Amino acid sequence: METVNLAKNAVPGSRKVNGKALTGDISLSAGDVGAFPGVLFGVTNNGRFSDANENGIYIVYIANPNSVTDLPAYNGVKIYSYGFLVVFKNNDQQIHQTYYSHQGDIATRQTWGGPGQYLPWTIQYSTKNKPSAEDVGAVSGKQYTHDLTIQSSAWVKIAEVTMKVMSTININIAGGSGYNVGSFDQCAITNMVLRTGNGYPAGINAVMYTTSDRAPTDLATVNTSGDNYDIYIFIGPFAQNIILNAFVSDNATVNQLLKIAELSEVPTGAVKGRVYSYLLSGKENDIYPTGAVIPWPLPNPPSGYLTCNGQAFNKSLYPQLAVAYPSGTLPDLRGEFIRGWDDGRGVDSGRGILSLQNQQVQFHSHLAGHGGRGQGNFGITKAWAYPGSYHDDSKQALPFTNNGSDFDGFTNNGAVGAETRPRNIAFNYIVRAA
């Protein structure tokens, strides 16, 4: 007993623990010893998260989410309203809140600028709260993907779409016909754009941008009813597993994106779209070969072209042009007509390519009498026995000139001159140099 009494008096009554006198049993809270509080009364219907402004873990049980104005929301939809709210308070100016819903949502916010002035909630992305295309800077709108295989050339219905007024659908096609290694054209990319107008009149504009004859080369649309359309493309054989990607505006829908039908002819009632071909680097000769003569409507050729005026060119600088003109000299086509090479036909035999041929008039005669016996207005002399360049016409078998050497007394309106020529229009002949 004496030991107990000595123990009671071992610590003077004037001593304190965290401000509490040691005169008897004392009770210490988490705050008394600087510990984090336990679970506190939480946020319920008609409450506010901002009212939970002391350190601690708060139970959140909100049966009516719409009754709590500051419940976190993702894309305009309030997140699950049962969970825990963890609050860290440094002072009245700095309060940090993190809400953990029972369904895995995590939202955080902090005061900024004064008591009760919270920044917006930041909600973590998850498999439940996936970012939108706009959130991550990707293409907005809906996307559809499929593939198809074609064994023979055909019109293929690849999509059924619904397009409201002023809507857009973009269909990309990767791949083309063929499957042989080294056939690079089968790696074609085709782009299609479908757009509706304002409805006056109703209809659809369809445009295809293609890169190769191995890619789809034509398209057509069929209005099946109202805002509904079938989309067809024409493609060559052995188009194995080409990929279709469709991107649509919010007021358009791709109902199906796959090989729905395969036809040998464009379907009845179809409206053909517009097709444009891309000019790819290295494919210029597919459009117009280097050295081919081009009629040009301006005095000066565009960049990369030369005028066919007999000029010499640098074969080292223009090696492809030198293949067409090995001499290093372009033909002089100023004032000249171009004639097709005979190539053994026998119409204009004995000539080589790029050879020059002078003008010529085929052998012929003009029979017409003088005065009352005149039968025409060309090749008629002024009078009987009028001297020509060889004999006067009284010495001919018939008393008419046949040498065409005299035109006096006739009005030819420019139809007679120093050369024989057809009607024509003058162009500046040029060639692509590289």
C-alpha cells in the first residue's frame, strides 16, 4: 500500500499532458496528440462537401445525389454518391478534399483564394470514367471499323448510313486489289467524304479521293428512304482484308460497315459520286510522261517544263527527258502541225519519229470556164487566151487554166495564200522536263 501511495505522489499535480492536469485519469483525443481523426459524421442528403472542413475521414451516404450541389460530376453526370471523403486542413485557407466512391471513382479538389472557395473537382480517368476524344485531343465523333474481302471486280455495298441535314461521314479505306510482294499499289489509301446539304433539295454529296487503280476507283449512293443511304464502291479483284474506317458527325450514323452486297453493275437508282485522283510523288509519269508534248495556252511554260522551240537541254540535269530525246535537243514545234507516226502503215512511209516534213499539195486540177461558162470562183482566168506561167489557156486541151498560177480578179477572203493548212488554233507546245 505504501508503494502505491508513493507512486501516486511520484508526479506532481502541477504537471500536465497536452494542457490537461495529471490530478486523475485524463482523456486524450486524436487532436490532442496530433493524430489524424477517425471516421466522422459524413455528408448526407441536402448537405455539402464544403461543410466537411476539418481534418478527418467523413462517411458519404447520399440517397438523392441531386440534393447535394457540390457532389463531383463527370461529363455532366454525378458520380456514385456513397463512399468516403478524406479532408486535410492546414488552415482555413488551405483545405484539401479527396472523395473515394464505393464504385472506384476518385475526385479531388482544394480551396483556392479563401475559405470555402474551392477549385473544380478533378476526377481521375479510369475504365469507368474514360476520357473523351476531345479530352485527349483525338478525332471527335463516332468511329466504326471493319474489313472486307473481294474476289472479283464488283460494285460492293460497304455501308448503310443515316445522314441528317448538314451532316458528314468520312470513310477511309486501307488496301487495294492484289496480294503479291512487290506490288506496292495494293497498299493504297482511299478517302471518301459524304456530306448532306441544308435539305433544299434533299440529297448527298459523295466524293472519293483515290491514289491507284488498285484502290477503289468509283462510288455511288442510293437513297433508300428519308435520311437513309446505301454506299457503294467499285474495286478490282483479290482485295484481301482491306480495312474500312468511318468517322461521323454527331448527327450521322453508320448502321452497318461491312460487305453487305456485291454486284456486277452499279445498282438501279444509284447516283454516281465525284472521283479525284491524288498525284503522288514518284507517280508523275502515270499522269503525263516526261517528254510528252503538251499544248499550253500561255507564252511561257510553267516551272519544270520546257518549250519545244528547238532548244538544247542538259541531259545530265534532265535524264528522263534525255530518254525521250537522246540528241539533247527538243523539236522545234513553233508554227508546226503534229502528225501521227506511220509505223509501217504505208500512209506516210519512209519517215522516222521526230522527222520534219515540208508542206505539200496533192496533184489536182480545177476545171471551170470563163464568163458564162464559168462553173466556180477559183482558178478562172480573166479572159480567153490569158497568158499563164507556162502556156496560155488557148493551148490546153480544154480552154481553161489548170496551173492555178493566176488569181487576179478574184476575191479569196484569205482562203488562198502561201501554204495549204486546215483551220487551227495556236498553242505553245511544251514538254515536262523531269
